[in-house]
Amino acid sequence: MHSLTLAPIRCLLLSCAASLLIALNGCGKPPTTLERIQEQGTLHVITRNSPSTYFRDRNGDTGFEYELVRHFAKQLGVELKIDTADNIDQLFSSLGTENGPVLAAAGLVSSPERLTTARFSDPYLDVSSQIIYHQKNPRPKQAKDLIGKSVLALKGSIHEDNLKTLKKDYPELDYAVSDQVESVDLLRMVDEQQIDLTLVNSNQVAMNQVYFPNIRVGFTLQSHHQLSWAVAAGDDVSLLNEINRFLDSAKQSGLLQRLTERYYGHVDTLGYVGAYAFARHLQQRLPNYETAFRDAAKEHAVDWRLLAAMGYQESHWLPTATSKTGVRGLMMLTQRTAQAMGVKDRLNPKQSIQGGARYIALLISQLPESIYPADRIWFALAAYNVGMGHLDDARKLTAAEGLNPNKWLDVKTILPRLAQKQWYSKTRYGYARGGEPVHFVNNIRRYYDILTWVTQPQIEGTNIISGTTHVPGVEPQDNNTAPADPAVILPK
């Protein structure tokens, strides 16, 4: 009878012990990747140093991938730590290592081979793989036209995979790959006829076209590549799920659209002729006025490269420029504006630059505070071109259409309506050539982007304007016949 009395107690004790054991095991479960990031307060990201991914200018870090991942870190409420990989293989191999990066953000494309070591996020940008050639050479129009040419691609890239696939169909095709280069170097090599052909993503071609006026697109080898972020392969998908939620939110909020427009939306503005002229004037004319731009920028708290971009758009850095409408000088000031800004001699380049700097700073200060901080300079430039009154008219028309009058992406779509009677008849200030300020801002943004890239502090030789130096590292993919003179040329 005594044992019968103790039996329920024994069962209760055993049940409690089992519950305690389960609880202890639960407490010992390692944190997920996302939990570790939040506990440590740092998002560790690896990328590549290039105009389309990440680079540093004098104002700090910038680049499409950097801007996007910075917003992700902000959403997580953690600090962002950036590392750069020397090559693509290093970028992937570093994922999942102890104390290493947990995320790769570098314009990556998923492939069966890469899926063995990494998981990829939902895509955020569609690009195509393009064959690039020198304008003096016959244009390649199809895959068989690559045969007999010196072809170089980035080692470990999706373009190497494309070439491997092509070689199965065209065994006589020879090509080489290198991990000593970036896309910008490959484009330079074609431009300087170091090699005949290369493969580069369409967004990278567009961004770098201005630096290399001799390159042309032969044909699109593969029209649908989707760029994604990558995390280490494994069962832990906590970070990947959070990334996908962020990317979906970025699409819904317009963040991806704004970044895409910021870095890629105005890349075709210059064209081949304009690109060549700007590259030449960058070396021959800008040095004569750079000090004046810097001094004026410092005095009026604006970026000197913005002033330089404005000066190039207005006069191509010619201090004696004069238009049919009477605007004159390097910054092409009207007589009225020059007087208001204290400029006595519009043909004096220092005075003209000072006047332009004072005027753009004034316009920025006059804009409504409701305009987004990142867009204020574009609104000010539009006002510089068309006048604040017409800009106000365009903003009112924008609001009337249900769009955002504080967002440049929306207002610039409405500005051309100022030249149409059905629209300008409803405005206070009437007719204006509304398409001109849009073109004006697009051009200046493009020149500014170029100046930002070429004047960045030098990180292991990224200055595309400087001379070149030989670096070994090309690996021929055919033991019998390697491409002619496959030396890799990198900027100093």
C-alpha cells in the first residue's frame, strides 16, 4: 500500500526531470545567424571595389550595392562592416567562415556550381551579358564570331560559365580568364586594344561607357541575368528570409527604383561622342579650374565636383563661352544673375565659378523643407536651369496627378508638360521648355558621377584616369592555343 502511494509521486518526479532536460537542451541551442547579427550589433558584408558595387569618395562610402546593404543594416538596427574581396572565388569562400562575412553583396548571379556553397536571395536587378568589342574592329554578331579572337573574362564570374558552355558547341573557341582584373579593367583593355573581346554585364557597360569611348556592344550573349545577394549554404535560412523580406519592402517602398535610377538611370545621356569629349576635357581643361571650383565649394558648402559638373554642362569648361541668349562665361550666368551674385566680369573664370556656387547654394536654401534631402540638389539644379517659379508650377502639377511633388523621380516626369498648352495654361508662370531642366539635371548627374569615381581616394589602384602597369594572372583555357598577348593591364 505504501508503494502504491509513492507511485504517482515517482511519475511526477520523472515527468519534471524530463521537462527540465528538454528545457536545458532548448537553452543550449545555438543562435541563428540573424540572432548573432543582432546580438553582436554588426552586419558583416563582403563586396567588390568597383563603380557598380562599392567604392569610396571624399565624402565616404558609396556605390549601388553599398547603398542597398546600408539600408538593410539600418532596418536591422545594426552597424555595417564592409570587406572587399580580391576576386570572386574569395568572395564566396569567405562566406560562413569563423568571424567572416555573413553576406555577399556584389552583383552576383546564381548558378548550379555556386549553389553548392551559397544560397541566393530573391533577385533585385535584371541585367544581360554583353560581348564588348573595339569600334575599329568588325562587330561580332553571334557566338561563332568569337572564334579566333582574344577573349578575356573575369575568373569565377558567370561570364566564365557562359564561355565554358560556348566552348562545348564551338571547340575551336579559345578564351582566357583572370582574377587580377575587374570589369572596368576588361573594358579598358578592349578600349586600348589589349584584347579583342570581353564579356561584361549590361549595367557595368552602361556605367563605364563614358571612360572608354572606343568600346561597343557587339551582341547580347545572355539576356536574362538576375542579380542577387548570397549567404552561406546550410539549413540556417534566418538571414536569407530577412533579406528577402527587406528586398520585397525595398521594391514596394520605391527604394530599389530610386537607387537604380540614381546609379543606372542616366547612363546613356552622353553617348559615344560626348563620352570621348568629356574624357579628353577632364584631362586637358579641368586642371586649369579645379582650384577655383574647390575654393568656391568650400566657401558656399557645396561639393566642388558638383560645381565642376555644372560648369562642364554649361560651357565645357570654356571661360569665354557665350550663348545666343546672352548668358556668358564658364558657368553661363545671365547678366541679371551675375549682378545679383556680385559678379563684375562674367568672363573671369574665378568670378563666374564663385557666382555659380553662390547661386546654387541660394537655390538649395530656398527649396521647401518638405523636399527629400537626397533630392534637394536635383530640384535646385532644375531651378537653376528653368527658374524657381516654373519648378513650383511643375511640383503643383505633379501633386495634381497624385504623384509626390517632393520626389525628383516624379517631378521630372511632369516637367516636360510645361511646354504643352493644355498643361501650362493651368500654371501661374505659364510656358517653359520643361524638357530642358530634365536633360540639364541628367547630364550634370552623369558628369558628377564620373568625377566622384575618378577623384576617389586611391584604393589599391582604382584610378581609371591614370596610367597602367602589367600584372600577371591570366589563365588560358586551351592548352594548345592561348589568346594572343593576354597580358592583364591594371590601373596604377
